[in-house]
Amino acid sequence: MTGVRSSTVDSVLRRSARRAPGRTALRYADRSWTYAGLDEAVTTAAAVLTSEHALRPGDRVASYGHNSDAYLIGFLACARAGLVHVPVNQNLTGEDLAYILGQSGSTLVLTDPDLADRIPGEFAVRLLRDGEGSLLTELATPRDFTAAVEPGAEDLVQLLYTSGTTALPKGAMMTNRALVHEYVSAITALDLRESDRPVHSLPLYHSAQMHVFLLPYLAVGAENTLLDAPDAAQIFDLVETGRADSLFAPPTVWIGLSNRPDFASRDLTGLRKAYYGASIMPVPVLERLRERLPALAFYNCFGQSEIGPLATVLGPDEHAGRMDSCGRPVLFVEAKVVDENGQDAPDGTAGEVVYRSPQLCEGYWDKPQETAEAFRDGWFHSGDLAVRDTEGYFTVVDRVKDVINSGGVLVASRQVEDALYTHPAVAEAAVIGLPDARWIEAVTAVVVAGEAVTEQQLLEHAREKLAHFKAPKRILFVDELPRNASGKILKRELRDRFADPRSA
């Protein structure tokens, strides 16, 4: 009777395939899949994985590949067979890659030919595409499949590894129940519709692109276009030709799009919905985008892997007067702000954001101590520092671990970064605290300059915008900022790099 009442990730595709079998579900490169065709491909892939690799429900299967239709089919095949999918950043190598494969206990690694040589020899490998016997090749001959044990709502379907910006990655244990609830939250908060034509260009191993957009859009029956990467020329072409009208990208990608010379000349009026998230969007950048495309509806998406990952949304009609806010909690999320003692913080006072939600993970894979630290007092502790206003809107101030202690006064990096972004020469900025004998931590800005500018000019600009204790003590110039593939700037790397005065 379990399957009669359960709602699973696999059932999301099944329902759409029955509702609109002939509708186009996915386009990738020169291939196109209807909903019925995609559903059949998932069944075949599930049969291949279980029969040829002797996989059983609960076994972990890592996916270490580039964006492709085969990557999506591999994930959905795992969900159909009751396997636990482990998406892995395709940029990881060496010890970082081996750690996730080993810590997750993965039995098999799905990968692409150009990445296969990176995988340690003790792990079995199956190519996703572009090779003899690849999963994509096997789809040419449909197979039947019946799960040994039908997946249920409480079964694990994925281990979402955290980005590891402050410590070793942890595998958030996501159930079918958690992700399906998150899909419904995304559909309602982000106004996802069957008539939308979304383009998906961020890595599918990252939870935002997969679980906030691609799977929810498959749930509503939209026509999806998948790209290898967020290539501006491709995206602009898709918009101009009417093949795409909605796009999700982190602030770093939106910054890159807005800085292109042809951004002002291309006809982008067909773009109706713009979603941003994964890291804080500088308000000056958002203002530039809105000025160039005044009819474009902007949505700010905020959350983290452990909650599926969508937690709050700021809708298009909510931006006026609060563009620095990440919005209010989505349908299935309850959130509040607490002080260092775990007590409710008054509105307008910064504190840690904590959550209660059916979207939350079950804990961290094989890490009981870290699980206990995150889940305490009946709430999940996010590690994000934020302020809640009297209308229930949240504004993220910083990560708790990124707040700077300057002379005994706590300084949030976001406010300093926003001030720097108002200078026309600043293309990108990240503010960190570096050890200092006088200040404990010196407020330090690491800047990518888009045009010639001196350290003194930027220091003076910041001092005009900020209180003296918040203004940077130093400006360090770099060619690019380190970030993970989801667009998050890796401030830990910057702190490590510049902690030694000789490295500056």
C-alpha cells in the first residue's frame, strides 16, 4: 500500500508523462525528448543500472559529469530504482573527489569520457554518454523495469554535499518527501508555469538548478532547454528567437551578462522571468539590470542544500524599497531569527536564521556530531546571519563565519561590498577579515577592476559611503575571485591566500 499514497521524485516525471506524453520535455544539443520519451528512457536506464551493476535499493551512485540529458536521465533512473544519487562537482579532482566518493560509500560512478581518468581505480565507472556502452547508447533499446522495492516518501533519494566553503563538505540526506515538498514550494513561490520556456545553464550537480528549476519545471510540464554552461551568446540567441523566456543565474553570471558590450544592443524583451540566488546580489547591479530591462520580473531565491534548497523568495512586486531582502519563507518553510543563546531575536536585530520544514534533510551522512550541532532545540541552524522586519521579510547580512570582528565591532561584509559596487570601476568585490594586531581583523576588500582605479580612490569612495569602522583598511586587486560552480565566492580561499602579508 506504500506506493498508493507516496509521492516521490520519480512520480513527478511519471505524472507529467501521463498528462502530456507528446509535449517536449527537454532539449539538449541536437537532441529533443518528449515527456513520454524521457519517461521511457528513465525506465531503460534504471534497468541498465540495476541489472548490469547489481545495484540494490539504498546503494549510492555518484554522478560526476557535465550537464547533459544523460545526466538528468541518470538521476531520475536512480530515483526510479530506489538508489541514492550523489551529485559531485565535476571540477573536483584528487583528494577532494576521492573524499566525496569514499565518504558517501558510492558503489558506482556515472561520468563522462573526459573525466573518467580522474576517478580513483577502486570505484566502478559507467560512462553517461559519448562512449561505447554508455548509458545514453543503451537507451536506443528500451527495456522494462520493475523496482525490487518500490521507493517510498521517506526513502533517501540523494546526498546533496554542501559546497564546503568553510569546512569539509557534508552529505545532506534528502528524502523523496523533502524534495517533493520543495518542488511544490518552488512552483508556487516562483510562479512556474507549463507555458514558460526556461533555459537551464548552471551545473545540474548543484541543487538550485536541479531542484528549484529543472525538476519543478518538469513537474508542471514546461519545455526545458539545457545548456552546457551559462554562455551569454547562447542565452541571448535563445531569448531573441523566442526559445527561452526565463533564466536562473547566480549574481556572478548576471554581473557578467550585464557587463557585456552587446547587453545594451540585443533584443532581450522576450525574457520575462529572471531568477537570481546562490549568493547575495549587489543592489547596484540589480538596479542596473532593472533599468535596462524594466519589464523583466526579478525573483530573489535564497536557501541552502539542507532545505532542498529553496527557503525564501522575494517576488517581483516585492522588490520596491527592499531590494536587499531575500523575501519571506516559501510555502513549506517556517523560519525565524535567534540570538547567540537560541532565543528569538527582536525584529530588526541581526541573528542566526533557523528553520522548521518538511523540506529539510534527515541529517548529514555518517556525521552524527555535525547533525546534532545543526539540529537542536527543535530547529535547523542555518549558519546565516539575517534580520527579519515587522512584515516578515528577511535580509541576509552574512554567513555567521564571515562576519568581521574589527576592533571589537562586528562588520557585515555585504554592506561594504554594496558600497564598493557603486564605484564604476568595480566589476566584482569580496570583503573579508584578515588578522591584524590593532583591529583583530582588518576589513579588507578583494576587488576585480573593470577599468583603471587605484587603491586610494576606492578607499576614499568607501569612506564616503560607510561609517569609518566599516570602511576597508586595504584594497587588494585580483584578476578573478575564486568561486564554486554555483557562483558562491569562496571567501575561505581568499582568507587563506592573503593571511600571509607576503602574498598580497
